[in-house]
Amino acid sequence: MLLQRLNEYADRLRLPPPMYGPTAVRWVIHLDTDGRMLQMVETTGGTTKSTQRGKVMLTPQIGRTVAIRAKLLADNGEYVLGIPRKPEDADKVVLRHRAFIDLVRECALATGELTVKAVLQFLEGLPHGLRLPSGFDPADNITFEVAGIRPIDLPVIQRFWAKRAGAEKENADDDTGRVATCLVCGELKQVVARLPFKLKSIPGGQTSGIALVSANAPAFESYGLEASHVAPICHQCAERTHKSINALLADPNTHLVVGPIVYVAWTREPVEQNFLNLLSRPDPAEVRALIASVYTGRAGSLELDDTQYYAVAFSASGGRAVVRDWLDTTVGEVRRNLARFFMLQRIIGPDGNEPAPLGIFALSAAAVRDASRDLPPELPKALIRCALAGTWIPSWILAQAIRRARVEQRVTRQRAALIRLSYLSYMRIEKEDELMQLDRTQRDPAYHCGRLLAVLEEIQHAAVPGAKATLLDRFYGAASASPATVFGTLFRTAQSHLGKLRKDRPRLYNVFQQRLMEVQESITYFPATLNLGEQALFTLGYYHQRAADLAAARARSQKAEDTETDESDDE
């Protein structure tokens, strides 16, 4: 199914000619029609690593590992000029250079193209002491231009290479010429033993690219089928599917990288909205419009768009691609699920304001110590599946987020949003406005225990500013798992803090006393232990109370400033 959809997508793309692909070419050798070298021009520009490698051009491609296989009219310095990178490889480079010349000669004879004949004349008369520009590296890719024409761009050369490279692929020593039903087109054809192209830009993959299908060890073989024959694909379909994936990976609008995985997505027909961008860098206005259109029925949202929407997740394992996920749904369903996803993650900001929506990476990072090193691929996969397919978040993500809060002894806005999203999934709660902000009507004592810890922490901060060890540092872990074991101690400590405030700051003392009484009225008992869902409620209660307190403090400060302004105006 995946390969078939990718093959269909190829029809929408302006794909390179068969057996052509993008290559960074650093040098272009300019020749006249008699094969005399005019100059060797460097194509690099800019300071980035990619631009220093040269200008990206569509050049002939062929798969090669240790075998000597030349690429027509565009290859590295070892093949084109016979200059070895390492002195010990000189004998091998002689064979590579000879293979390159033989291929150019074959092309010149088959096509009669004058520009190719000029290149052949240059190669056959190549002097041993060819003067090369400074900065030349035999690893650089080189091509030719004859009287202003690049031979690799000519249709006659492209047709020759499609036939020549395809025949070489089918008759290579490592291919068996097996005929089978192609998994993609369904026709009985000769299928390739080694896929002709590799996937580029998969996180953690080899820079040269990785294989989508490969069975290079007995453990991977099945029913006597080896190499790529375990998933038989004809040459044309293999090339089209790989070029489709690489095109999706190259377009920032059609792929999303989160830690060790990358999602690529496309639709059967073009659509205006870019869902992966919304998950990567959510625009607040666009998210609000999406939620409004789905939840209020505006913009024809209830007439769901049935355009097919596809997404696939890849990661790398050595030289192979791992398909982590596959999604086949509709644009209308994705819009509805995305609106639900952003609603489920909504939570009041730490200062009482409504913050901007969070992207997948920010949410994923909230559950791990170091997102650049510790992010498991299953975590962003679960979040993206929730966003696009509407599935529930697995409970282990909730447990991991709570564990990070306990280890770090703090509840960030990102972590609170992930815990809310995961908790509503864990409890299968469909009310998207549940637990968005402070809820004094919440019945579970675990929630109010979290609120109580936040109040006691504020009391300590007011009474002992700059304390080296806060209540959070000493008791958050125990309080969030076994409230009954620590709140007695916390109350005794709070009484001494309140006594100090009563003496030094009586107005603040009254505020805290009233707040304590209000929270305590909601707690009928202190639970001995909290299960996973109750720990989530404790964490959210703590976060909500702190946000509400900060908002109230800001409001009081603003009111005092307004009063002072009014009094000064009266004077």
C-alpha cells in the first residue's frame, strides 16, 4: 500500500529523468568542440557545508559499493581524471578512470552526439601533468560543458543512460534476473535484486543514503528469497517510489523531523493547508481558526474533505530504513483530529495567560532529560499519531512525564501540557476543556494535594526568601506519590512560616491563611499512595495553583499601580 501510494505521487512530481538524481557538482570542465580544455570552473558559492560541495545538478546515477561502476559524464575526480585520493589506491583508480572513458566512448558511438565526442577526445588526450586549480579534491564531483552545452542535460544522453543503466542493473553480477509480480504495479516483470536508489536525509542514517528494502543476511531472508527479492519490485517502480520519498524528504513543507524519526506526508490531490508545519511550528492564529472551524462548524468543516491523506515515519538502523508508522486517512479527518489534539494540550500559562500552542518536539522533550540524546522514537510517533489519526496517548508517556517532573522537581508549562494531554487520553476523557486551568470543583483529593503543596511553597518563599532548600526540593517526590507521609511535616513547617509572616507581614499572612483554608476544605483525607492518574492530577493541581497565584499577584500589582496613577492625577 505504501509503495503504491508513493508510485501514484510520482505522477504529480517533476521527477528527474530515469536513472538521474541530484548531485553536488563542484567543478565544470569547459571544452571547445575539438575537445580542448578552455577552463575548469568551480561552482561553489556561500559558506555553508552544502554550498561548498558545489552546485546541485541532475546527473546520471548508478548504485555502487566496492564494484567499479562509472557514472556517465559526471563523477568524482578518481573516475573522471584518474587522480587517486590515496596513493595506495592508484592501481584501482586506473581501472576506475578506464571504466569512465569506456562508458563515454560507448555513449559517443551509440548516440553520435558531438559534445560527447569532444569529451572523449579530451579524455583520450588527457595529459599526465594536467594543471588543476587550487582547492581541488579528487572526491569532488566533476562534469563537462562543451561550447556552452552540458551533455548530461541533453535528452539523447538521458535516453541512452536510462537504457544503459537499466540494462546494467538487470544484468549485474549480483542480480539473478528473477521474474515476479511487482508489488507496486502488479505486473509480471523482471524485479531488481538491489534497489537502484537510496533514501537520503533519514535521521541517523548513512550520509550516502540507506536502503528501503534489503536482506543481506540469512536472518532477513524469507522462502529462499534474497536481497530485495523479499519484496519484489520492478526497476521502474523502484525508481519512482524512491524518488518520491526523496522529494518529500527534500521539501520542508512535506516532512517533519522529531528526534530520531522523520515523517513525510502527502495527499492524493493538492490541498492548501500544511498539517506538518502546523505540528512543527504551530501558528496561534492558524490553530485558533482550525479549532473554531471544527468545533463551531464554520468554514464548512462539518462537510469533511475526503481527499486522501498519507503519512509515513522513517528512522534508520545501520544501512536500512525502518518504517515506524503508516497512516492512510482523509484531510477532513486530519483537520478534526488536529483540532482535538491542540484542544487537549491547551493549558493555562505559568503566569496565568494563555500561551501559544506547542509543537511535537516541545511536547516530546518535556518527557526526557535531553531531547537531543534520549528521545525514543516511539514518543513523537505516539504524539503525531494522536494528532493526525486521533488515537489515544499510551500510558507510558504519562508515566514518563510525571517521572521527569519528580526527578527535576519542577513542572514546566510544556510538561504540564503533555501531562494534561496524556491524562485525558489515559482516562479516555472527551471533554477538551477539562483541567485547562484551576478547578476548585475537582473532587479528587490528589488534585487538591498538589494545590496545597503550591500554597505551602509560596508561604515558605514569602517567609524565607532565598532559602537554599525549598519544599519542592525536599518533598515534591514524596508528596506527589504518598501525600499522607509528608503533609503532616509540611503543615508543622508552615506554621512557623505563618507565625513569622503574621508578625512581619500581616496582610500577606491573612491572604495565605484564607488560601490555605480554601484548599483544605476540598481535602477530606490525605491518600496513602497515588496511582498514575492521581499523580497526574496532583501535578496539574500544583501547576494550576501556581499559575493562579501568579496571575492574582500580577493583578494586585497592576491594581496598586493604577491606584497610584489615579492619586497622582488627582494632585
